[in-house]
Amino acid sequence: MFGALRERDFRLLFTGQTISLIGSSITTIALAFAVLGISPHHYAVDYGIVGAAGLAPLVAFLLVGGVWADRLPRQWVMLVSDVVRFACQAVMAWLLLTHRATIWELVVLQFVRGTAEAFFRPAQTGLTPHTVSAERLQQANALRGLAESLGVTMGAALGGVLVAAIGSGWAIGFDSLSYLASAAFLWGLRGLVPAASTLSGSLSAAEAGLTAGLADGAADLRQGEPGRQAGSFLRDLREGWHEFRSRTWLWVVVCEAAVFHLLIIAPLMVLGPYVAHHSLGGAAAWGAILASLGVGQIIGGVSGLRLQPARPLLLCGWLTLLEVPLFAFFALGYGAPALIAAAALCGISAALVNVLWETTLQEQIPPEALSRVSAFDLMGSLAFYPLGMIVAGPIAAVIGISGSFAVAGGATLASAALQITVPDIRRVHRRQPAPRLSPRPDDVAVVEAGAPPEHAQTGLPVSSHSRYSAE
């Protein structure tokens, strides 16, 4: 089950990202309660602005990050991004600890951090296939999801305790150090295939008529050609867009994810801490709910190590139904025990959806275009998330917190129905990896040029379908 961890580079990537995700989950709690401390009477609006400030550059610069992640060594793109994010969180911690922090300083720092993350995420999606052998790819994706789940569980529990005991500033300071740890593990990666730009031109009609398997093989060969020149930025972008829009199942699911973040995730992340503060006992209760979400993600991640459904995206639709009880219980005003139990179900669904979506992308998309397609996926899926963060508070002021969560529950049902009923989503079938031509030791982490390509967080594991990712 854990064979992918025997491969050195994936083991380093997994360890670094697990530490980073623990820190990010701590900040998920600490930042909300920091804003509550600075602006208790305008929390919902101010926290929505701070949250949107971190998300807006992620959406705005993902395409740029995706192009450069396909051009530059992805390891170095991720490493520089980690250093920038460390600096942002360290300054934020200092401002909070010295009681100098204002809402607008938090907004600026979150904007810079989000910009760095826009380069990190596409690079991570494209890097993973080069750290693990082809037949262990889904296992690696499941383990990445497991790392995210461990991060959410441990970080949420630790974050709730830290915020309650010593305050948000020290908690965010821990997060800053976690980015340094991630950078150190990235520094240790070796022997990775350098990123190469994409095809020098659009596919011909004859190429377009080839089977998907032959197309993937041809793309791999083109990627490995010596002396191949990088194309222009706009051409790279157009080719990534062609790969994205040519698959109906892909852009339909991304549109669904955009609405999901607007109507479901944003209200949960803005209003959840408020409910915990006023009705459930404070930061520790919100930490317990997010920790339970993480426990569910661990269960789902372990299940994803072996789960190989013939129609993975259809199964994603059915799994989404497990997320409805959490929003229904918030809407009905249930107490912490019921919310904690519902969060575990939600986590199981989120983890499995993430693993299945990531593996589907990595199997269906040519490897040399994967970072750009991942960028379109993330940008489209998160497009309305900043808006959702900003309007969650004002909408709740009109329809009430219970009304907001009722809308979120109904939207979750609609999301599941879409994934179950759309024919192009139902028809996506799992591909079997091509057999190796020669044996290779377990600790060699380079994926050969002809191997099948490598989503999710999400962490964030970081695809758009890491819906409850801390990153």
C-alpha cells in the first residue's frame, strides 16, 4: 500500500508537504480568530476580504504559474514559492505578536502569499509524476491526499489548542517555519526530469484522429526531443487551453467546482468560525470540526490507495452526497458532536474525490501540458471563491446563517446530480498504465519519457478538488 514511499524523491516530497500542510491548517484557524480579535464587530466582512486577498492572486496568476511550471524546473518554482510564503507568514506573525496588525496589512500579506501559491500549485501537480514510477502513480496521489488529511487533522487540532492557549500570532509563526521545512525537503530532490515547454504548434488533423494512447506516446516523444525550443508564452497558453477545452468532462466539472466554491466552501470557511465562536465554545470547537474532517480524509485517502473504479468521475458524483449532512446540520443549529461526525463523512468524500480527480487528469492529459491544464482547472474552479468569501457575510446578514448553510446543502445536492447525470462525465473510463520495458530499482525517482502522465488541494495534493484544503 505504501510502496510509493520507498522511492526516495516521492518520500521527500511527501514529508515536506505534510509538514507544510500542518502549518497551513493551523493558519486556517489562527487567521480567522486573529481577525475576530482585530475586528470583532465586522468580522464576517473583514475576514471575507482577508480571505479573498489570498485567493484572488491565486486565480489571477495560475495561468502564468502553469506556463512557467512547464518551462522551468518545477522543483525550483516550488522552492522559491515556499521561501516567499515563509516571509509573508513570518511578518504576519510578528505584526500579531506585537499587536500592530491591521486588517489591511493582513490583506497585503495574504495577497503576496497567494501570488506565490499560484506558481506553487501547478508546479506540484506536474512534479509528482517525476518522483514516482508509473504503476505507483495513483498510490502516490492517494498518499498525497493522505498527507493533506494528516495536515488538516493534526494542524486543526493543534491550531485550536495553540490559538486558545497562546494566541494566533505564535500559531501563524509555526506555519512560517513549516514553509522553510518544505523548502528544505524540495532542495533534496535529485534526478528529476526538467520541465520542457509544450508542442511547437497545434496538433494536426491527423494527430487529432489518433487514439488517446498514441497521442500520449507521441507527446512524450516530443517532450524528450533534444534541442527542442521553448515556444512563446501566448502559444504555450493557447495549447494548454486547447487541451483543456477539448475535453467536455473536464470543463464541465471545473464549472461545477466554481459554483461549489462560491455557494458551499466560502460560506463554510467564513461562517464556520463565527458559529464556533458564538455557539460552540470557540477556537477549540472549530479546530475539532476541522480535525474530524481531516480524520475522514485520512480514511478516504487510505481507501483511495487501492480503489480503482472503472468510471472514476461517476463515483465522484455519488461520493459528493456524503458532504450534504455537514451543511444540513449547520443549517439546523446542531451542536458540536453532530457537526464533528458530519465533518468526518465530508472528509471521506473530499479525499476520495481528490484522488480520483487527480489520477483522471494525470491519465488523460499529456504530461508536457499537465501543469497548464492544472492551472486552467484551478483558475476556473477557484474563480468565484474570492467573491464568495466577500459576499458570505453580507448574504448571511440578509438570509441568516441558517439560510446560508441551507443554500450550501442544496447546492451540494445539485453538484452531485450534475456529476451523476452528465453523459460525458459518466463516459470517462480509467486507463491502465503501459507496462515497463525494463525493470528499475525502487529508489530511482525519474519517470521515463514514455511513461503515462501523472489533481487534487488541495494539497493540496493541490487540485481544485481539494475542496477543504488548508493551502
